Amino acid sequence: MRIRLFAAAAACFLLAYPLGATAAEPKAKGKAEPPAFELKPIGFPVVVNGELVNYVFVIMKLTLKPGQDPVPLHSREPYLRDLLVRQGSRVPFNRPNDTAHLDDVRLKAAVLDASRTVLGVGVATSVQIVSETPQHVGPQ
């Protein structure tokens, strides 16, 4: 009885999720995307007049050069994150009159520079900021 139930469930699964050529067709039609590497959220301090007023947590995606395997880079991610937090603590990436957002241009430039140091020259080609989430610290 259980074998029949299992066989019926497997047949339903295969009918609902076709495999083979139909699953590969959408990728074949479009241009192949370059490999990407998404960093875990990084908290950057927002400092105004020498006082810590906020933290902004940022999720970023590094676009890698074609043919680059992102799997070996996972072991280097803590070093990259550490370098970025150190840079953001020395010279904050916040905008002059905004305590909830970071300066995207400076942040992207710093991430590419840090990726050259940690991952190697030419490994990352661009940076995309996926999300910025501010967390208010103290009175605003």
C-alpha cells in the first residue's frame, strides 16, 4: 500500500515539475548571466559630527568576471566584510544630510577596491546594492 502511494506521489511530482528540455529552454533563449556572489548583510555606522547616530545594514551582490567560480570565494568573504567594516568605521559612507542611507557611489568604489585586495585583481567586475536597511540608534 505504501509503495503504491509513494509511486503515485512521485508520478504527480514528475508531472507537476517537468524535467529535461523544457526546463533548459528559458536559459538557452536569454543571454547567460555572469556569475554573481552575494555578500551577507554588513552593518555600516552612520556618524554625524563625530557621534554615532545610526547603523545601515547593506546587502550587496558582486558580479564576477565570466567563467569565475563563486564557490571558492565563500571562504574569503569574512576577510572582505572585515575590510569593508574597517573602512566604513574610519571614514563613514553616509550621505551628508541623510542618516538612513549611504553614499552608493563611494560604497561601490570601496567594495570594488576591497575585492581587489581580498579576492584578487579582476575577479569582481561590478557591485549591485540589493538593499539598505537603517536601524536607528538613540534619539534622532
